[in-house]
Amino acid sequence: MKEVFVKSKKISLIGVICILPLAALSIIPYWIRWNSHIKADIKAIKTSLSIFEYNILNSITVIIAPCVLIFIGIIVHELIHALFMAVFTKNGFKSVRLGIMKQSLIPYAQCKEPLKGRKMLVISLAPFIFLGLIPTLYAYAFGNLIFWFTGLVMTLSAIGDFVYAYLILKTGLEHKILDHTNEVGFIIIDND
């Protein structure tokens, strides 16, 4: 048995370092293709969120709405991990642990059953594909600012998953691995 992991504090540092480059990689293509629509889209979003008589309440709604979208997205992100874990494990949802890290208040999904690296790679990247990549591609194709924002935020929220995927690829897809209980990483069980 061998532990392969990256400390949570290092993941946070990687996240901070990656925010600007990932945001730029997302913003630039969207801006090039849809810059003439962005002001009108922002105005339409602001108008659709103006549900109160008082401007101050509408301003608060405009600020709170993206926060609610992010919060829901993070929960759905972990549920996607859990769903794929349940599909790939023998015991289904009994092999999935959902929780919230006490120190950071970040939700997590953990697989309690060892799986081959290739399955864990799919589990790791599934939320990015469904919540980050697909909405971003849709936004690029059809000029949807909400999908672009969602795709960017969900891509940024997958940085720990990208590190996990990198560790799997570096270690090898055929190893049987078990999620680490405290860090971003896993324990290599064997190479059956």
C-alpha cells in the first residue's frame, strides 16, 4: 500500500495560481465571439432579477443570485461524483460518503470502495465535463452569459479534481486505489 496525495493547503495554492490563467482561457474566446452581446445580456439578466419595487432589494438580488448558483453548482458537483461512484462500485450508494470538511466547509464525496484508476479518473472528471466543459462550449456556440459564468465557476471548482486526475495518470490507470480520507489523493491497494 502506498499513499499518493497532495495536501489540501497546496490544492488551495494551486487553485489561486490557476484562477487567472483559467479565467483568461475562458473569457478571451467568449469575448472575441460575443463581445457585442455582453452588455445587452447583462442588462437582460439584471432586468430578469428585478423582482422587487425597491432598487436596493433588486441590487441585493443581483448579488445573491450568482452566489446561489455557485452554491447549487458545488452541491451538484459532489452529487455527480457520488452518482458515478455508485455506478462503478459493487455496493452502489452504500460505498459513497458525502460530507462537509469541518475546517473549510467544503462539501465532498468519497468512495469507500477501492476501484481501478481508470474508473476513478472518470469519477474525478465527470463534474467538470457536465458542469464546466459542456456549459462553456454551449456558451461559446450560442452566446449565453449564464452558461459561460456557470462553466467558468464549475471549471475553477474542479481544480482539486484535476490534481486528483493528474495523480491517477502519473501513478497508472490499472492500479486499484482507495480515496484518501483526509487529503486530495488515494491509497494504492494493489495492482490486481
